[in-house]
Amino acid sequence: MTTDAPAAGGFQRLHPLSPLLRSGIFVVAWAGWVINGSRDGIDGREIAVSGAVALVAGLLLGATSWWFTRYRVTADEIRVESGVLRRQSRRIRIERLQAVEVQQPLLARIVGMAELSLEVAGGDDSGVRLAFLPLSRAVELRRQLLDRGEVGSAVVDRETEVSRSSPLFTVAPGRLLASQFLRTGFVTAVIGALIGLAATSAGGEGVRAVLVVGAVLGVAGFVFTSFTSLYGFTVRESDQGLRIRHGMLGVRSQTVPVGRVQGVVLVEPLLWRLLHWVRVDVTVAGVRGSGSEDGRQVVSTLVPVAPRSQAIGLATTVLGTDPAAVLLREPPRRAAWLAPVTRRRLAVGVSPGLVVTRRGLLLRRTDAVRRTKIQSVRLVRGPVARLLGLASVRVDLPPGPVVALAAHRDESEAWRLVLELVDVPLR
């Protein structure tokens, strides 16, 4: 079948293969049970029976969910109904859509299916997913929604033109893999594991073997997950902003709308700085922040690793102003009482369009925020800072990776910075 199934009242159902794709989680759970129970002497008959039960249960639950899930697209809204015992009906105004993305997990990619993810302005529970649709239908539906809503009111998304355009930047697999091994967290974990092995040398070969296997599996899993998730990371220009595509086992395509970017952060781990490598993250208004395991985290990643010159070029494209051109000033010497090691790494600078802050020793980060996107500005002083005549200035933005903090400034300078950023005229 190549089309999604019709339903009554102008509604449409998801593709009939959706239950089969959704049942994959039951198969994974069954495989885990088999592996964990293999040492208990489970015979082939038990494995076959349990596998059949897991598969049938997954198919039944998936088919039931598929039958009771339907959607309808009108001129001004998309309506999604779901639920068996507890029916839910979501009505989403198209003009409130913040992002419409096509995603392809591994199994869906194999059979030509895709998941349509709708991000709506609102809270953490503002996302809707249609899983699964034929890839062509998902792309066409995405185009329709973009054409009808404010997401694409002044532009027409041309997926084919975007895919054929020359990429602005592509992350080479070798550089991506090397960057994972050179991350500060990875190096710290390896050093910790080696210290642990040395400390348990008296425990015998068996203890050390278990520790070695556990450490290797943990490190390999970390690198494998990051590498496969970010593999083939490509950035292209489109009418809506910067179009990002990445993934080995599951392909994800996302758009960073330049107009809604609040700020950019350039992240430089210690070992990366030797190679002049930088990661670029962005905070985008209306899109959930980073750190989740469902793929949302890559919404905020503009480039996972790039040479510094190219990273700054992409940041300039997004911000409209070169953040590296902003003159940064260090805090006064007495700030060393509060930051004896990192005092010289702290800095802040202001230009007509940006406020830029820098901090961090092992993990240096440079946060650049559009002044027109600042929500509020706070001056923070602890008791020791007050005695030293110091204060910190924090720039508030929507949730995301960008956190602009001008730490341990002279108190009078901090007040001037606050007044300048909130556009209060000085007398």
C-alpha cells in the first residue's frame, strides 16, 4: 500500500503499516528478555512462544491504536483524534505551528514511511506526531501546512529545490567521530575508568575484566549513539531558514527559522580548541529546548562540529552580525577572589545588535544574543560579591542552550550594562 487509509467525515487514517512499525518496541523488549534469560537455560520452545506472544501483542495494540487514530486537514486547522478507552481530540490552528518536520526512524525508512512532527507554540505538551505516513504524503502534507500557516505564509517550501541546492556545510564522518572521542566528558570518563581499574588491581583478574567490559560497553554506546544520530549532518539554505538533515539509522530533517533565533552559543571543549573546532547551538523561540532523547535536542544544534572560521560564519548568517567582531572586556582583577582560575576566561561585550559573553575553562562557551530578542535583564549579587563591589548580569531568553551571563563585573559597570541592554537612557 502506498497511501494512507480513508476514514469517515473527511478524516484520514495513518498508513496501515503503522501497527507493524510500532510493534517493533515489543520485539526489542522480547529480545532483551531472551538475552537476559539465556544464562538461566531458556529453551528454544519458550523463546518461540514468548516471541509469538510479543509480536501478536504488539500488532494487536498497534492495530487498535491505528484504527482509533485519524486526522483531518482543513484550511485553518489540523485535527487529530486518538485514544481507545479515553478519546482525545486535538485541534491545532495552522497559524500557531512553529515547526513541521519529516522524520524517518530506521524501520520506517526501510519501507518508505515517515513520521510528521508538528511543533506548536505552547508548553511542553504542545507537539503532535503522525506516525506513520508514506514519505511522499508526509512531504506533501508538510508543504500544505507550511503554505497555509504563518510558518510559510510569505514563502513556499520547495523540498526538491532545497535537497538539490549546494550545502552550506557538511560534517565529515571522520571529523564527527574524532570529535566524540575528544569531548571533555568522554575523556573524563576514560580517565575515571583507568583510575578505577588501577584502584581495583588487588581485586583479581575477574573484577578487572568486569570493569573493563562495562567501561568499554558504556563508552562504545555513548560514541555509537552520538555518531549515528549526527551522521551525515548537512546544512542547506531554504526559503524558511537553514535546513538541517542528519542521521544514519533514522534520518531527521529540521528547519532553523532564522527570524526566530534568539541567540547562538559557540561551545569549545578543551581538546577541540587545539584543533580549532567549535559546536554551534541556537535557542529558537517556540521550539522546545535541548537535552531530550526524542530528537528534540538536535533542534538546537546548528552544527555539531566545525572549524572555527566556518562556525563563526554560520553564526553570523543566523544572527546577521559577526559575534567575533564584538570587543570583549575582562572583569576587574579583584574578581579573582570569586574565580581564581577562570577570571581571565570571563568576558562581555556589547554592540548595536548583540550582547556577547564568554566563560569556561575546560568547556569554553561564547554566548551571543540578539539585543532585540532579550526578554529581561537581571543583576545578581551574592554577599561576597557585594563586599568586593562586584555583580553579575544575566540576560533572560526562552528555554534553550544559550545562557548569556556576564559574571563578576564591577558593580557600576554591571548597572551600566543593565541600563544599556534595557534601553534606559543614562543621565
